[in-house]
Amino acid sequence: MKSPLKLIFISLLFLTTTVCLKAQEKYDYAIVKYSLSHIGLYVSVSGKDFQKIEVKKDELKDLGNDFSPLLNYVQKMTNDGWRVINTINETISISFILEKKRN
């Protein structure tokens, strides 16, 4: 094989191997939902049942507009290696979708 063809072949082989290895990475996904109708956080990781985390009404500064419990929980998750990939804003709830690369 001539040198330029050999270089192209090796480059393609390297690129293909790298892409295939990247495609094999596995992720866990989570949803953190904050409901205004049933004041509380609801968390589901990897498709498991939602776990409710109580939020005390007296800790909220403004019952309908204080989202600090949600933001604090999402911040804690991002500090633990999770990454926000999407948000969903509904009339009575806000949800964050997160992912984390499996070890």
C-alpha cells in the first residue's frame, strides 16, 4: 500500500474505533419534578418509581413562585456528576431531566 493510502486507512480505522467506543458509553437518567399543586419534589432515577421529598410550606418565601427547593436539589445532583439535559415547564409543575455517565 502506498504511504498516503496507508495514512488514510489508519486514520479511518482510528476514527471508526473512537466513534464505536463513544457509542458504548452508558448513562443513567433522572427526572426531578416540583409540583405546585402537591407542594413537593418528586424524583425518579433510571425509571424507578417517583420518590417524594417533602417541602414544608413555611420554608417557602412565596408559595407559588419560590422554586428554591427544586433548584437546590438540582444543584446538589449536578455537584454529584449529573448534567441537566432538558427542562419541562407545565402549568402546575416544573421538571428537570438529567443524565449521568455510568462508571
